[in-house]
Amino acid sequence: MFAMAGVGRQHNRVKENLIIEIGGRIKGGRCQTYSSDQRVLVDHTGLYTYPDIVVLCGRREFDPDDPDTLVNPTAIVEVLSPSTGKYDRWAKFRNYQQIPSLIEYVLVAQDEALIDRYMRQADGAWALVSFVGPEATLAFHCVPVTIPLTDVYAGVDFPEPAGH
């Protein structure tokens, strides 16, 4: 497992905004959210991970050896940090692709209004859609949720662009 000592306030603000926005929109429906304390097992590779946000639609399934470890997430959201961004985008995503129930993998920048959503296609390939700029709206496919990026990034101070 990839160790992380802690995350910064930008990361936390974005993650909390997403938990509130996703959770509020699916409350009472067939989907539910779990935050970063929910452990997920990639059974095929043996990787245990703690995604920033897990969305589960349908019946919960857990590791028979650990009833607190989820094995069937529907969507996973990772907020990218400077220390974990490359790992989340490449190595972790390759592992997550081995989870048969996973339909969407969402990568959220913390230093600009940018969200990449990967969606599993019928042939097993992953299609990328990027939501760019504060005027964009994140749209999930498998979860009945759309969220304006202004809500995702509420209270987040972006760094000044270079040269300003």
C-alpha cells in the first residue's frame, strides 16, 4: 500500500465538498458514499487501498477475511495531491481496473478546476471525459449525480498562475 502522512487543506476541502454534494444528491436512493476510512480490496491484485471517496450502488460485498473491507465499489474518486497524483493516475488506476464492479474512476485536481472521469465501456476499455473550468459540471454516469465545479471547489484558493 502507498503510505501518505497526511493531506493539505486544499485536498481536504475538495474531498469534503464532494462527500457533501454526492451524499446529498443520492440520499435515500440505491447508492451510498464512503469516505477515506473505507478500505477497498482489489481482489485480483491483492492491493488494499483507502480511496478518498467510494460510491457503492447495490448490494455491499466484503472480503470474507475482513468484513470491513469492501470489494465491489461502483465508483471511486481520488483527489490528486502532489505526492500521490502520479500513483493515483497510473499504478492505482491499473489496479482499480481489475475490480469487475467498478464503472467510474474520477480524478479531481486540487490546484485547478479540473476533473477527469474514466468510465468503463462495454468492451472493457476506459473512456475519458474531462470537466474543465469553474463553469463546467461534473456528471457521473453510473451514479445519478451532477455537480457544478463551483460547488466542488467552494472555499478552495487556487494558486496564482505563473507570471502574475
